[in-house]
Amino acid sequence: MTEPATPDPLAAMRSPSFVGLLAIAAVVGVVASVAAWVFLEAIHLIQQLAYHDLPDALGFDATPSWWSIPLLLIAAFPVAFAIAKLPGAGGHIPARGLDPSPSSPDVLPGVLLAALAGIGLGVVLGPEAPLLALGGGLGALAVRALRRDPASQVGTVLAVCGTFAAVSFLFGSPLIAAVLLIEAAGLGGAMLPLVLVPGLVAAAVGSLVSIGLGSWTGVSTATISIDPLELEAFARPDLADFLWAIPLSAVIALGVSVILRIGRGVVPAAGRRPFVVLPVVGLATGVLALGFAEATGRSADHVLFSGQEALDGLVSAGPDWALWALGLLLVCKGIAYGLALGSFRGGPVFPAMFLGAAAGIVAAGLPGFDLTPAVAVGIGAATAAVLRLPLSAVVLATLLTSSAGLGAGPVVIIGVATAYLVTLVIAPREPEPAAPATAPART
């Protein structure tokens, strides 16, 4: 029996209709980017209202160290409701990494509720996973508006374009969005150009919207997007940098593996009894933040939240931190992060980068190991260990430390490779994050 001919993606790209697809991809990129801005701005406003405006309105001179305990307890219930009662269970479980597959539009209410309540009120997770769901869901809505089959090539491409644009808006870079999503989804082969070109168009539009929001509307995106860290220029690594990068990355990989084990251990109980487990996790996170603040005299915010906004301040003030305080920060935020990975909903990337940067600051006190390469290696190693996406980890670490030049690039690669291999060795039976059956590469 003759098998049906496989569609030729290059032939499809040569057709006049592909130009129309690119135009639609650009429109999807605009819509997804604006939606990403609204989502990220909403999270920022919730955090501002809950942690600054409300204490001020109640007569506090400053936000009390214990303030997060009741807020995280409150946050647990809408997230538990989204998990137990709404389609999509509030989104992908962050302990399982990033899920790049396009989401159905009907899961968006649950995803948005869980993300706004949890991330907005201080849970130690990032916004990247909900943004993936938001962008993919909007792309799927575009497919429905065009009355196309969602399982078709056009449907798949447009759904992916939404995720490209949303992630590009967050990172301010189409390059990061493309690398992250291609590696996470396992895209490759002949189908790659068919998905990549419209995706890059949508991602570029996402970056344009991110840049234009400030100049067109006067609204600053500094608090809802991530920019390169302010680091001293670093021309090139020497032997000491390479020698210290290997054990630092191995230790970070071991630490991340412990965090992930905490998260995966919480998953079954959180799935069975979310209205019990999530409040307990929220209370534990608040207590950890309170303990850190009381012990060190520093803000509880260092333990709370994703670390997206605090990352630059942590690195800039790194030399002023006592080593024991940084160690306590790693322990408290690491435990809170692990508990959130298995219970709440959000992304795993930003807390990992924050912890990796903190570990790099600790290692920067070693002989011959400068702060810039230490932080770059820490960010790359932690990202590689939590996502198991080495190329994405290299690109993220390199671009986030690009203000210091590209001199740290070689040592970042060594660190990422070390962390990735150590992660594989210590967890050989755990499956690699894989694209679902509907991933573009397999259509």
C-alpha cells in the first residue's frame, strides 16, 4: 500500500500564501505581545498594591517582615481553585520544566488566575510558563478566527507564533525566545524553517512592542522585563576561571537537583489535596522569608517572588553581602522555590537564575575568580540544571551578562556543560523534557 506523500515544507514556503501567513504571524505577534504586557503589568501592580500600598494605607512605616505570611495564605486558595475546578488545572506543573506546546484557549482563565494570584502575591516562581500558555492560547484563537484546522500546519505555526512573541516580549530578545522554544520543543528537520521563520517574525514584533511601549505610551517596561545585568567589563577568562567554573557548576547542579526533588515530592499531595497543601506551602514560604529577614536584617523580598526584579540589585550589591547571609538566602529561597515547583503554578527559570547568581557571588571570593564570570557561570549552570536545555542556558547567561562583554562566554559553556552532565548523571532515570505528540516537529 502506497503511503501518502509527506508535505514539502520548503515548497509551502515558496508559495504566495506563505507571505500571507507571515502577515498573520505578525498580527498574532502584536496581539500576544500586548497581552503579555498586560499580564506582566498586572502581576507588577498586584505586587505593588499588596506589598507596598496596602501596608502604607494601614499605617505601617514599612512593610513588616511577616507581611507575606497572610498574603501567601490568601494566594493559595484561588490557585487551588484553578487547579481543582478549572480546565487545565491552572497550567503546567513547574517541577516538570517548561511545556512549550500550544495551549487550548479554554485553559487560559485557570492559568491566568493561578499565575496572578500566586506570582502576584509572592510565590517563588516566574512568569515565563504562564506567558507560554497565554501566547499559545492566543495563537490558537487566531486559528479559530480563520476557521482553520488546529492540527494543520497553519494552525500549528500560528499557535507557536503566539508563544514566540510572548516570550520575546519578556526577555526583550527574539534570539532568546527562538532558542528556548526550539530547544524545549525539540524542533528540527525539514519542518524547522516552516515554523521558525513565522515564529521569528512574531518574536521580532514582540520585541518591537516591548521597545515601543516606553516611547509610544510613556509606560516603563523596566519592572516587567529583564535587561542585561550591570557587571564590570571582562575581557577574557584565564585558567583559574575555568578551574573554578567546574566545581561551582557541579555544586549548583547538585543543589538544583535537591530543589527539584523537593518539588516532585510535593506534586502528588498537591494534586490530591490542593486546598490543604497549597496553604501549607504558602505559610512555609512566608515563615522562611520572615526568618531570613529577621536573621540578616535584609528585606524578605529576597526570598519571595521570582527574583526577576531583584536580580540586578543582588549582583550590584553582591560584594556587600556577608557570605553567611548569602548562604542563608540560598537555603531559604531554595526551599521555598522547591515547594512552589510542586504545588503552585508558574515558571521555573527566573528563581533558578537568581539562585545561580547568588551562588556565583559566593564563589567570587575564591582566589582568581572574578565576579563577572562567577555570576555568568552560576546563571548558566542553574538554568541548565533546572531546564536541561544547555543551549538555552548558554544563550541566557551570555545575553544577561553581555554588558561586561563576551569574554565570559567560553567559561559559561564549560559551566553549562558541567551542570548538564552532572544533572544527567545524578538523575539518570528521570525522563528528559519531551515535546508532546502535537509538537510542530512531529506534525
